[in-house]
Amino acid sequence: MKLGFIGCGNMGEAFLKGIINSEMVELNNIYVYDKIKGKEISEKYNINILENEVAVVDECNIIFLAIKPNVYFDVIDKIKDNVNSSKIIVAMAPGITMENILDEIDNRNSKIVRTMPNLPLMVQEGCIAYAFNENIEEEEKKFFKELFEKIGVAIETKEELFDAVIGASGSSPAFMFMFIEALADAAVYEGLPRSDAYKLVGQTLVGCGKLFLESGKHPGELKDNVCSPGGTTIVGVRYLEEAGFRGAVIKAVTETIKKSKEMSLKNNNN
């Protein structure tokens, strides 16, 4: 099995690093083409570099399209004549469906895996939602399921739910980083060195996620466990509620979902 990346930006590199750490694919069977970062990525991870998109398709069985949504169809136009029914295209772009890709390739037998990874895959603490089109065989499904589960928390879902996935885990790391920065800024304002503030806040976020997942408790119950009567935490909780914290978070996520749906609609109309 040979695996190739067309493009390798932040999300592509996160996926690549997870695949390498999974040890399911040998390094000499991994290829990359990226006109800007290709040489850097090749040397950093000791993988093969190729000279263009078509070379990746010709050389590899599995092709990850780790490129920006605005150039997706331009790249597919370049490679579609070389995509046959033995090749598996792994898509990872918001707003671009498996049906969009099939229409652009113009081969109804093409095998497509749609994924939505997130950035924490860089440290093997990320999420991957995935869906298969009808051309993917059972043994191929088993391979991807095992691969994705070794990389991060993997969930097979219906493709029509991908917009919600993008809001919940695809875009949300940006919101998490903003939260970390804000918490640290407040501590720095009160005199705590920034390096200490970042360390404390970062680990607190990691620990809260782990506690939530492992305890099986409702997040409201865990929040209540921190709020002593008349204490410091409940004052902060009250202020966040007055400032519309939950509403702002919900609005941020639903706006990302709305944008993803708009992108899908635009691609379906083209």
C-alpha cells in the first residue's frame, strides 16, 4: 500500500504525522507533493517527494487531497484522467462532498473517503470524522477504520452531518486557542509570568477534556463540582452567563456550520 499527499499544509501535516506515528504505513511508501513545503516535509519526516500532482496519483494507491477548498477542483481536473477504480481519494475539505468530487472526476466508480480531521492530530489527540462512498470495499473500510483509530478519536458518520462535525471539532480548536489566550492574559494582568500562565491554562484544558471523557458525567455536573457556595468560581460563572458566554460559543459554532453549508451549496450549483 502506497500513500500520497497532494498538498501538506497544517491539516495535511497533522494527518501525515498521525499516519507516521501509527506505524501502519512504512516511510518509504509515503509520498508528498507540495509546491511550497514539499522539500521541507520530505526532509522533516524522511518521506518521498514527487514533482507534481499527477505523479502522486500514478505512484500511490491512496491519495490524500490536503489542499485548500478554493483549489480543490483545479487539482482534481489535473489528476482525474489518472484516477482509476483502484485508487482511493481521501478528501478533507469543508463544503466539498463526495458527490462533488465524483462529478468532477467524471468516473462513477471512483473510490472516495471523506474525512474531517482537526489540528490536535499533530499530537495524536485529535478527532477524525469519516464517511465512505459506495465504491469502497469492506477490507478497505477496515483498513481506514484501524488507521483512523490509531491516529485519534475516530467516528464514522453520515456525510450529511459533516457540517455539524466541522463546527464541533474542525473549526473549534481556533476557539479553544482563543480561550487559552484570554485566560492566560487575565492571569498575566494580575502578575503571573506568561510562560507559567500558558502552562497552567493549557494543562487545565487538557485535564478537563480527559476528565469529561473518562468520567462520563454531564459537563454541567462537573462545572458544579468546582463551584463552592459563595466562592470564587461561581462569581466567574455568573459573569460569563451575564456576558452571554454560552450564546457566543453557540453562535460561533453555528456560523461555521452555516458557512460550510453555503460552500456545499455553491459547489453543488457549479
